[in-house]
Amino acid sequence: MNDLQLVRGLGEQIVERLREDIFAGRIAEGDRLREADLAKRFSVSRGPIREAIQQLTWEGVLETDRNKGAMVATSAPDEITELIIPLRCTIEKYAVRLFFDQLTEEDFQIWDQILLKMKQACEARDFALISEHDIAFHRALVTRSHSPDLLAIWSAIVSRVRRHFRESHLNYTNPLQIYEEHLPIIEALRNQSLADALQVIENHIE
């Protein structure tokens, strides 16, 4: 592995960590991300940090300003959220159509692992982790389409409605319901029923 590949690998790992922290609310909207602080946190040079910031800015998770640097972007207002959520649903259903005929047991292992972590977070009533794993599950569905463009569009949309995930979770008296509501998606995919899978996703998101 050459130095450029190493930097890219580190950058991707840092992107994942920062994205999870932001989507879960551990890094708040409007917080400034300083390269020096992040380099110290991840024990890396500023190269991978700059790459991570560029990626998250491209996704719409961060906003960059020449004077202020990088800051966590604010979520969309409620009226925009109402517009965005159906778009997210359309993207996830389209992603499922793309990979439906190519499902493997490895796919289900990946999704089951995420859902297990979600279940544990629900049992612990850790709403930050619940949000993190909820978004991770849906991201994994879109990622399975192997369409970078589709994933980029989905990421930009979800970055604007991440607060919606957290706030909707807080409405549950029993957080385990959040986990249980994801199970029919996997069940429909295992049963090889595209129509059922698409309907379940639509019901789940909207």
C-alpha cells in the first residue's frame, strides 16, 4: 500500500467516525471542527483530516467558510423535512430494486449485525446510538446498490434530516419498537418479495 492509499484509507475511517458522531448528535449542529483538534483526536496528520472534511462537506454534513473553517451544517426546517423525506424513500426503494436480484447471505449478515447493535442500543435506551445505527442500516441498504451517485444523493438528503431521526426516536415509550420496525424489511428481502420490501420501506419511512 503506497502513502496515497494509506491517506485515503485513514480519511475514509475518519469520515465514518465523524459522520456517526454528527448524525447521532454527539457533535452538535453549528460546532466548529478544527483540523488540529481532529488530528490530535485521531492521532494522524492533517492530510487525512482535510480529506475527511472535504468529503463531509461534499455530502452536506459540514459547511466550510474561508474565515470560520468547517462547521456542522444545520438540519433542514420542518417544512423542508416534509419535502425531503419522500425523496429519501424514493432513493431507498430504487436502491433495493438495483440489488434485489443479487442478494447474498453476506448482505444479510451485514444488515443483521447493524440491527443487533441497534437492538442493544434500544435496550440501553441510548438514543444517540439508536440514531447512529438506524442511519447506518439505511445507509447500508443504499450502499449495497453499488451506485456512488445514489449514495451521494442519499447522504446529502439524510444529512439535512438527521435531527428528524433523533427527535422521532424520542417519541417511543419502548425504544425496542424502533428495532422491531426494521425487521419486516429484512424479512421481505429474505422472502424474495420485491413488492413487499418496497411497501415495507415506504410504510417505514413515510
